Amino acid sequence: MRSTLILFSLCFALTAFTQDYKFGKVSKEELQEKFNPLDSSASATYLYKYRRTFFEYIQSEGFRLVTDVHERIKIYNQEGFDYATEQIRLHKNGSDEEEINSIKAYTYNLLEGKIEETKLTKSGIFKTERSKYLDETKFTMPNIKEGCVVEFRYKILSPFFSNVDDFVFQYDIPVKKLDAIFEAPEYFVFKTNAKGFLSVIPKTETKRDKITFTSKSRSGNYVSNTSFHSSDINFTKEVSSYNLANIPALKEEPYVNSINNYRSSMQYELSYTKFPQSPVKYYSTTWEDVVKTIYKSSYFGEELNKTGYFKEDIDAIISSISDPMKRTALIFDFVKSKMRWNRGYGKYTNVGVKKAFKEHVGNVAEINLMLTSMLKYAGLNAYPVLVSTRQNGVPLFPTREGYNYVVSYVKFPQGSILLDATSKYSIPNVLPFRTLNWHGRVIAEKGGSTLVDLYPKQKSKDNISMMVNLNEEGIIEGSYRSVKTNHMALSYRQKYNKANEEDFLEKLENKYSDLEISDFQVKNKNDLSKPVIESYKFNKESQADIIGDKLYFSPMFFLKTVENPFKLDSREFPVDFGYPAATKYQIIIKIPEGYKVESAPEKVAYSMPDNLGVFKYNVSLSDNTMHFLIILEMNQSIISPTYYDALKEYFKQIIEKENEQVVLTKV
């Protein structure tokens, strides 16, 4: 169904569009529009999205890349206010940096039948340094109200002609009209890589252009005469144009690593340059080229070779230890205790490993390149691993921009482990959730590389046991205990250890709709060698329906799942759980005196094809006590969209079973 809608909407791509999108020509009809006719759920709509990226020749500098942007956005309600903020990333490298200029922006509101304009002033534009390699210019439009239209345009000047930002065609909100143009002189040869399920094909044509050179000369012995001369160099350029209309929004769905992986876009990658009277110069077109370029960087490979700043500390730690696994564990724990992550991402260091070590704080690269270097110094087969985080997307094509993170890889005769010292609660082969994104690229000393699967093979477990006393008024009281391992333990520790316990308890009680908790305890919150254990006593009212002389209740009470996360008729991209998991519930219910079990859910076992998932539900009775054992397993981190119907039905069956009721009747 979804694919049909997308193809149908693209049929409008080359049709005439009568709306005037000249900057400043916002109409009353646009301001009066209450919702998007093709998507009434949209909080905002791109009325017009324009981008032109082209090459401009500056005689004193050479070629530079220029991008013109013009956007007009309709905001229907408060949920759409976020689209009134524009954030522009500007790359830099040493003295070379991208610039933004010619920002012009207005907010339009309809006031008593007249269009009111509010201009964005310079004081509303902010520039922030994000890292050594990235700045950000940000502005939020003034006078934002429900029903307003915002419009802005600006120009980006870039010396990095090999780094063309992707042309994106699909967004989180619908687009009524999109025009995009990319122009490349014959001296620059690009290859294209398309991404996403919405197929877009450009119109390409060759045009003539020219570069005009000017020079001046002086003549005369006593009176200087200056004359100017100009000459032209003619060349051809390839122009790719995209003209689309009524592009549907790309909706967020549950269990997606990054929705950007599936967003329709076109990447222009510089393959080589060929200037007159100059040899052909090739750029990164293979992963081998990319890896060698990264490794040779002074902010990566050279940082790995620095050892003087940590020798004394590491010698003291491992001097009496010969076992490689124990050495690895000691160095890993040392870095985690020594360093604090500053939340900075990147494959390159910022201040450098030596300074970061001295100040006890660093970005991802500084901490994990430091860890890798220490492990190598200790005689271990350790290597850095390039990673693209879940939000950064999957690097489908060879590009240096595809990776934004580094972890460590250690190879042993019996296998290998992955380490990330930025997380205090991470253990070997249990990486932070943000890094669980398909494959990482292990880099060897000379720049060679191989892929490593970042998804864990070992299941994360949560064993839950609950003792429940149910009275004839439908009130339950009892005890709860949860034992979590691996990623489930990591996630729990991250949430609990950084929270105020009172606030944590309040959120827990609210999660289960006013559950009353007492005697709350957490064991092993910092002992990573053991599972984290959460326990408490509870009391909760209205957990059984009383009808006549009968009680009706779900034996999972407040723990039951009530809503299927998979609602779409079909799904075009994988379901990504991040890690395989198993949850086991052992629930013992003591029924009230004077009642007997009239009926109870039957034993069942469900499974998905190819053993992707297993659900077991067992029940037994003894005197006035009911015993339930419920097991839910997802055996794979990633579920292919070909299994989506089976997964959706699997969860439907589970939810129906968890909500089945026990019926008690008075004796």
C-alpha cells in the first residue's frame, strides 16, 4: 500500500505547478490553509524546498562550491513549531572553512485579513563551534503562531568541493514542491549513489559555461597607463535537475536504527578531477582509500602511536599479570575510571590523547584510541574500529563522512571482544546501544580493514519473579524482583545511577499507573561482574473486576503488554531491536480465601519462522495458589521486512495471551 502511494505521488513530479514560489510572495491561501490536504496528520508542510549546488571560479582562489537554499514552510499547530528553527552545519579543516551569508528570513501571519511580516534580525542568528571540524549556524524564526508561514534563504560557500552534502528528497513532514539542481564542470567527475525506497531519477543535460580571466598591465616611462585585459575559457557542465511534487512524509516507526537510512536521497561522490595540462587526480572511491586516509591523519594514526604519557601507569597495572584477558580487563577498567566522556563524537581526536589523559576528559576518539594504544602497548592484538552510530546511519558507500565513532577490538586465540570505554557501565562485548549499528570497520596498522558485526550474539536477559496476594476487593500486594544482564543491565544502570532515587521511584510508580512501592532496593548497581538486581514490595488497587460472585483478572497484572507496537499494514525496512533478548516471568498468585479457579488461560507456545522468536505460557494450580511461567524471546537483533507480517501476528498473539483472564468464583 505504502509503495503504491509513493509511486502515485511521484506521477506528479513533472507536471506543471502554478504556485508562485518567488521569495516573499506568500499568499493568503497559504496562510489560510488549516491542514495538508494529502496528509491531515502533518503538523507542518514544506510548501517549497529549493536547493542549487554549483561550482564558482574565483580567480585568486580557484573553484569553490556554492549552495543556494530557499525554503517555505507552513506550520499548522504547536507540534510544528520545531520546523521554525534552521540548523546549518559548516565544515572546517585548519584555515579552510565553510561560510554562510545572505541570510534573509521572514515569518508571515494573517492578521485581520492582512499579511503581517516579521523579519529575522542578526541578533537572532547564532554560531556555535561543535568541534574542531564543525561549526553550526542556527536561527529560530520570530513571531511563530499556529497557521503561520516561515520563509528563509541563504547561501553556503565551501572550499571543500569533494564534500557535497546529500540531496535529500523525503522528510518527516510532506513536501508540496521540491526543486533541486546540481551542476558540475567537466573538470569534476562525480558518481551518484541513490538511497531510500522512494525512487527518484534526475533530468540530466549538458550546458556550456565559461570562466573569464582578467589581467592588467602598465605602460609608459613617465606617465603610467594601466590597461585591463580579459580572456575566456569555455567549458561544459553537467546539470542534474530534480522536480518533484506531493512527496509523502517518511514516518518514524518503532524499532528503527535510524530513519535516515531509508530516507530518499542522492549522494554525489567526487570520483576524480581532470584539469587542462594536469594529471588526473583520484579521490576516495574504495573503502581501502577511505581507511588509509583516516589512518594517516595526525588526529588518528599518530595518536595511536603515542605511549609516553601512560607508560608508568600501565606498567604498574600489568607488571605482575601475564594472562591476556586479565590484562585487557585491567586496562579497560583503568581507562573507564580515569576518563570522563565529554559527549563529543568523532573518529578524530580534538585536543589529543595526551592532553585528554592529563585532564581526565575527552571525546570518543580520544578515549578509545587511548584504550587501543594501551592495549597494544601491553602486547595485545588491539585495533581501532570505525563505527557509525545508530543516529548517523549505515555507511553504504565508501566515504570518510560515513563514520563518526571509534571503539576498540581485541583479538584472542579463542575469539575477539569489542570495548567502549566511554560508558562506565559497558563490559566486554556489551557496547552502548548507540553503537549497535550493523558493522564496524577494524583498521590494521598499515591501513587495511575488515568488517566486524557490532550486534551482540549473547542474549540480554531479564528474569522477573513476582509473589502476589489478591484479595476479594481486587487489591493486590506482594513482592517484585528483577535480575538483568548484559544490555538490559547496562540500560538500567545508566538510567538508575544518574537519577535521583526519589524521582526514579516516582517515574516507576507512574509507569504502572499509581503503583505504590516500598522497600525499594538495587543491588550491584556498580558491580559490573554481576547482574543488576531490582526489588521492591508493592500495593495496587483495582487489579480485578468484580462481577457478582466472580473475580476477573490478568495474571500478569500491571506487567502485561496492552498495545502492539507494529501497526502498519506493511513495512519496507528492517525491525531493529538492537540485541537479542529473553524475558522470563515467574508469577505466583495466592487467591483469596473462599474462592476457587473457575477458568484460567491455557498453556501455549508460539514461535516465529526460522526460530526468530519464541513465546511460552505455562500455568499450574496447587490448592489456593496459581503458578505462571511466561517466556518471551527474540533471538535476532534484526528482523527482515519479509518477516514483518509474521512479527506483527506474533506480537498480536502475545498481547492477546497476556491479557487473557483468570476467573475466580466463590465456593
